[in-house]
Amino acid sequence: MSIVLDGHSHKGKVKEANEDHFSIIRPDHHGRPYIVMVTDGVGGRAAGEMASFLAIRIIAEEIKSKILTTENIKTTAISAIEKANNNIYNSSIERPELFGMCTTIVMGIILGDYIHVFSVGDSRAYLINKKDEFKQITTDHTWIHEMLSVGKIEENEVKNHPSRHRITRAIGISEKINPDYFCIPFEDTKYMLFCTDGLTEHVLDKQIEKTIKKYKNPKTSAEKLVSAALSKGGSDNVTVVVAKFPN
């Protein structure tokens, strides 16, 4: 199984620091699967950077310490996310300078015949399937999405709504966490994209799809997508990981 993965991250044109992080873990002689994680820290420069970094480190260490199987992957990954949540939440309470820190996460684990996707917050996962259909896999955990889903606001109000970035779930917000889980058939997937909202704030889904299909190479696609977000304002940190699956 030969999967090509690459990513790119930039602090953007407005923020002083990059509070995003990403990690690509490839299989090794221990039989560990491909793992992709993208995080977007919240809480100010020091706190946001720490939250997004800690989440990746803790989750990676926890997952690496286990032998993953198709039977235990969901519970193992969610347990790892819960461990990161506890650490970050407790740190934010114990250290005043870190109060309020939290982070989104979108994670993909490629194991067996499936891609297992976990998400908390508004970082997203997309796929392009063998029919060349482009789809968003994850659901944004945001106030604006909740209001849309119950008809409290209209689609045309979203782009400029003052609360459009208000997240309702993140690692470290509270003692309890409820990650979403999605299971995608490996054999039906051509490309996957994992990204922070610094991309989707500026680049429309149609342009994301067009870029991945045009360049095909994950490294080039990731760099082009980050450049597109920067060219349209770059108001936030932007991070992109692209995976290309065998034909």
C-alpha cells in the first residue's frame, strides 16, 4: 500500500505566531498505520501554540503505545483524545497564563480497509472518491453551523457573521469531550485533505477541489492551497495536509 502524504503550514499575514500544528506518522517496522493530525490552537499566542502542540504529542504517544486493530481503533483513538483533553484542560486551570487554551483537531488513521477520521472543532477533512466526487467528511462544531442546522440563520448570513468562528467543541474547553468519528472505505478514495479553518475561511470548496485535481502531487497541492489562502487575505494561520491514495 503506497500512500503519498505531504503538508504545509503558514502563520498567515495577520497573526504574529503560528498556532497550528500538523503531524504525519508513517508505518514503521512495528506495523503502526499512517496517522495524520492537524490542530488549530486557541487562547492567544503562547496558550494556543501549546494546546495544539500538546494535543498532537499526547495523542501520538498514546496511540503509538498501543497495537491498533480494526476492533479497537475507535476506542483507542477516542481514549487518546480524552487524555489530551484532560491534560490541556487541567493545565489551563492550574496556570493563569494558559487560561482558556484549547485546540481543534482533525485526525485520520489509515488501517485495514478503512480511513478512520476523528474530529473536534472546525478543522476539516475532505475526500475525492474514485468517481471524482468532492465531499466534506467532517461537521464543523461551531455556533454558526448549529444555527444553520436549526434554521435560525440563512446560508447567505454566514460569510460575514460576527460569530462565524465561535467553536462549540474543542480539546481543552471542558472536562468532557465528544469527538466525531467517521469511517471511509479505503478502496473508494483517491485523495484526502485535512485542514484548519485558515484555508476554508478564504478558499472556496470548488477551488480546493480544482487545485487537488489539477496538481495531483500532495506537496504541490498543499503549497498551492496555502498560497491561495494567503493571496486572499491570510487572516489566520493556515495548515493543509493532502494524501494521495493508490489507483
